[in-house]
Amino acid sequence: MADDGTLTIHMTADQAPYFDVYTTPAHTTTQNMTGYALKFVIRRTVNGRPDQTATGLVFSATTASGISIGDGAGTGSRATVTITDADITSWTPGRNYRGALWRTDDGSDTPIWDGPVVLLEAAAQ
């Protein structure tokens, strides 16, 4: 991720973006997410806002399939999302996407990260 919170994804590439989670704005204390249920989504945007319809959803992963929790700056503080090249073949390159990482435990529907997603088309190998 860029310093401004933008997630950049390259088409035709396997990727594993990760999110280190802290409990303080100054990033001095990490959040142990061991045992959390998480969901990561990417949606198309319409007029700058996420398309909340079923057709707006272009990617989804959960801790049951596609998200792992491991050690980052602290114990259990990193969520890593697996995105394969096959997951993004039908997307259109550009800035018309928004993503979010949610904690989804019962009673804890809380966004942990939310930000713009940019899809780039890299030069072929």
C-alpha cells in the first residue's frame, strides 16, 4: 500500500497485500487479531462511491478462504489477503475501485481498513 492508503494491484500477477493493524493512531500498539473473522472486499465505484450492489463486487476473501492472520509488527497483527492473477482477469484497469477489510465476528462488524484501489496493467514479462 502507498503511504496515502491506496492499494495498488497489478493485473496478471499473483499478489498478497497485507494490513498491519494497530490500536493507536501513532502505531505504537499492535492489535492481536488471532481468532478474528475477517472479510476483504473490492468493489467498483460509481461517481466516486462504492457500488454496493451484487454486480459492484469484484473480489471477496475471508479468513475461511483467502485471508491469513500472522505476525507483523506484533503477534497476530497482520492480515494477508491472497489475490491470484485469475481473480482479476475481467477487471478494467484504473482507479474505479474501493476496498475494505472488515472484522466480521458476531457483534463486531467493523472496518479495519478502507481505501481506494488502483488496478494497473503491467508490461508483459
